Amino acid sequence: MTDGRDPRIHVAAAAGRDAAAFRGLPASTFGLAGDLPAEVTTGCGVRVPYAMTSPRPDRVTCLACREHARSEHLRLAEWVERLAGMPGAPVGPVQAAEAAARHRELAARFAGT
């Protein structure tokens, strides 16, 4: 945990597969939403209040977290493409290509290109 003086905006270590993104499924199914954690581990390895994180590249000011998010999104793009090639895949090649392109675009934005 930090002492509260870190002014940087970080990326949660689970960039691209953030718990907040998955809260919608039980909320829409059961009408219940779980609480977000008060603190999270970030891509640079520190624990900060959840409010000091962002999934948006234009808001993240921690350079180590930007690099972490870039590599995570590239990894997820490859994973989605491999998943689409498996028999019985839940997504088709077109949807997988679109999802992979979105992850690669986010990776480029985190890299600042």
C-alpha cells in the first residue's frame, strides 16, 4: 500500500480483464452488483486505491503501468486469435479479428504511438 502521496494514475495488474468489466454479467443476470475492491495491485507492482487506476491510455501517467498494459493487450490479442482457431470456439474468425484489433489498438495507445 502506498502512503497516499503517489499522484500518478496507474493500471490495474489485470489490465484488459479487469474485474469492473465483468461486474455487468451478474448485475444484468441477477440484479446484483458486487463492490469494487478498495485497493488493487497495479501493473508496476504497487497497491493503490482503485480510484487511482484507469483502463484508459490517455489517463494513465505511470510509465511502468503503461508498458504493462501495452504488453497485456498484445498478449490478449494473440490469445483471442488462438481461441478463434480452436474447434468449437465461442467466437468466429471475424469477431476474433475485431477483438484482436481492438486490443492491438489499445496497446498502441498505451505505447504512445
